[in-house]
Amino acid sequence: MNTSAHPPLTSAQKRVGTYLVQGLGNQEIAQKMGLAPSTVGGHIRNSGRRLGCPSGSPRAVIAHRLLAHRQVPPPPLPTHSRAFKASEDDRELISAHTTHVLLRDIAAAALIPPADYRKRVTDLLHRAGAINPVHLVGLAHTLNILGSNTPTAAQVPKRTEAAR
């Protein structure tokens, strides 16, 4: 189901995207699909491009766009995630992963000191039952933590001038 103005993804891109939002890495996806890891990476990059993500967007940003544009289904909840209730701080940190490229920018958007980023993310991953930040974004869609609106141009991933 394609609810966006972007070109539809290929069936291979959708299959790769389904595994991506579950938090799997290129090697794991490649093994499941019988592809080379570089082919998986190409599908992820091309999916991001088709969904309007800037070149070099992190996997969490691409996963968010895949889910927000309803190109792939949200991942199933791990059993202990069913009881997870996101605080406002949790929501801000998850949301920051969907719009920012650099870790320091994610931390700044979530209003946490960069030195505390890893500890906060590790704690959030554990409480949510997520494998990594990409899976966390997927679970946030499953739990409707991020809402179901399609991203606007203002939500395109941001890079700082120093990163360009």
C-alpha cells in the first residue's frame, strides 16, 4: 500500500525494508534473503532515495520513512514490549532518531547532554525490548508512539554545517 507521492518501492526493497524495521543488519538480511550484504545495502539506500531521504541518511531515518509512508508493516512487539510506556523524554529521543543524522544532533534534539546519549539509548532500548535504534523506531510505529502521519519536508533529516 503506497500512500505517498514517492515512486513505489520494488518488491525486493519492501522485503529488505521489512527486515530493516525489525532491526536486522545487512548481513542478517542478506542471509535471510539469499543476497549479498552489498545488495541489501543498495536496496536500503535506494529505498531511502525513493522516499526523499538525503544521501547518507541513517538506517533509523529510512526505517521511519518506510513505516510512515506505509511501505512496510511495523515489526511485531516482543512479549515484554507490550507493557512499555514511553515517557515524553522517550518520545523525544525516539523522534530525534527519525529526523537527525549525527549523534550529537540527536542528543541535542532530545535535550540530553551528548555524554549521556549512549546510556539513555541503552536504557530505552532495554525498556522497549528493542535490538537497536532502528528497531526502536519500528516498535515506536507499532505502538503508535510517533503517530501515523507522513513526514513533511520539515521532517527531512538534518545535518549540521560541520558535517557537510
